[in-house]
Amino acid sequence: MGMESKFIWMNGEMVPFEKATLHFLTPALHYGAAVFEGIRAYDTPKGPAVFRLTDHAERLLDSARVFGFRDLPWTTEQIVDAVKQTVKVNNFKDCYIRPLLYLDGGGWNLNVDYGKASLAIAAWEWGNYLGEEARKRESARTFHRSRVITRMC
């Protein structure tokens, strides 16, 4: 069972994994001009359940606005739907989902107003990555935080 996706959602289209590429000069690669979320989907008797999907989609858009993107062409609902489509088309049950909103073209002066926002959503299988033994070792532990004493001079 491989982890590789069959498709990646890119700007509203399902693109075959091998063809989901970016140009080398994409500002997101050179300047880190992007925001992302890390989302998990878990296998349930009713099919995959994506954990707090709406919260993740809202946070992605909020992060993009804080970064400086304006007038984004996607709504929270559209991102939620795109994530569900990506999980479904790849036929994943337990998986990790990575939406990435990035500056694609323009922006060579690091001003996102001169560039174009793009959105890609990838997913890959990711079951119990800590192994079955990790679940047996799970337990509640008490944590005591050291007191931090600061002094203003």
C-alpha cells in the first residue's frame, strides 16, 4: 500500500500526481510566499472523517490575509469541498491533507499585490505513523511547569 496520491487539486482541477508541478521561478519556492494547513482524516465506519475541516479552511484563509493576500477567489466552503473531493478521488481512508495557498507568479519584489494566488491540495495515506505499540503506551501524565520569574529593571 503506497502513500502516493493519484490526484492533487490545483486551482479547481484534479491534476494527475505526475503533472502537478510548479515553475522553478514560482515566488513561493524562492521566498516562502505561502501558507498551509496540516489536516488529518481518519477512517470511520461511515467513511473518512476530516478532523475540524471548516476550522482548518477558515484558518488557512485567515493566514493568507495576514500574509497579505487580498481578494482570494476561494471561500471556506469551496476549500472544504475541495478537500473532500481530494480525499475521495484518491480513495483514502486514513490520510494527511496539505492545502497550500501560495504566490504563483509576479511578486518578485515580495509584494503579493503584484502576484497571483494559487491553491493546491494534496493528500497521502497516513495511518498510525507511531505504530501499534504507541497506542499501548498512551497514558495521561501529570506535567508540572516550572515557575518563570521575571524582573523588570
